[in-house]
Amino acid sequence: MKIDHKKFITNYLGEVIDICKDIDMKEIEKAINILIKAWQYKKNVYVMGCGGSASTASHFVSDLNKTTICKGKKRFRAISLVDNTSCVSAWTNDEGWDSVFKGQIENFMQKGDVVIGISVHGGKGKGNAGGWSQNLTKAMQYVKDNGGKCIGLVGFDGGAFKELCDACIIVPKDSTPLVEGFHCDILHLIIDRLKQIIMEAE
């Protein structure tokens, strides 16, 4: 059996090029502005996601807390809501999966804090366990109701995040692999820009 990968690879990379052309850069700018303000005023940044987006959330918190460090400058205060297995399972076991992120944020929340939700469908659609990413939207609503800001990274049509977030970066493709992969690219872009701003800050 002859297998030719070239067409598949060409099509996939062509869709990545389309994303680069079609993505709304203004929403990325909004997200950067929200995050640099959180850094300026020493506000907490909470990051969350489910499935593959959970690993993206963990990665972004690592980069916020470590990669953006500039000698002699204050640092980000970023908290991953996906990495403490005991805490995540306790909230899920005792209060239900939909409370797992909001419950953690309630321990830390202060006015001006920022929550970042990463979700392919942005709280739209459902599976065997019910609506997708309702735990993320619940946490975001709590942050908004208590004087914070919300940033969303989503795909497809943006789902509920599009209306809920102060900055909503939508990867305009109906493809989970493309959306999840491009989220990582966007977050690295944001990290590089934040570090540049911090380095140049007085």
C-alpha cells in the first residue's frame, strides 16, 4: 500500500496559514493590555482549561511566572487551577465538576484579578456529562461579578465565551487539533510581548 502524506500535510499547513490571516489581532491586543495591567497592579491571574486545554493552561502559567521574569522588575502572580490533583478531585467529589474552578478562585479573588479560560468550543455543545466547559463559564462569571477581567481562548464560533469575555481570541476553525495547536502559538506570542514590555518598563 502506497501512502502519500504530502496532500494532507499541505492542506493542514494551508489551514494554519488561513488562521494567521483571519485571526482578530485586536482581541490579542486586548488580552495583552489586560495582562500587563494585572502585572502592574500585582493582581492574580487564574488559568484554566479541560482536556488538552488543561495542559495549555499549565504551560501558560509556567511561562507567565518564569519566562517573563526580568531582573529588578516585579513578577506575575499566576495560578494554575488544573495542576493540584488533590484540590481538583476534592472539589469534584464534594461539590461537583462544575464548581472545580470557581471554588478555587473564591480562595484568592480580589478586585482587578484576571481569569483566562481555554476551551475549544467556548462552553457551547454537550456530551455524555452535559454541557461542555460549564465549569469555566461559571468561574468566569464569578470573576466578572466580583470586579475582575476575563480572557478567553476558543475556536469554532467562540461559543458562550464570545459574549462573556473582555478579550476573546477565537481561532476561526472547526477543528480541535488546529484550535488547540494555535492556542499555544498565541500564548507564546503573548508571553514574548509581555516580556518585552516588562523589560522596557521604568
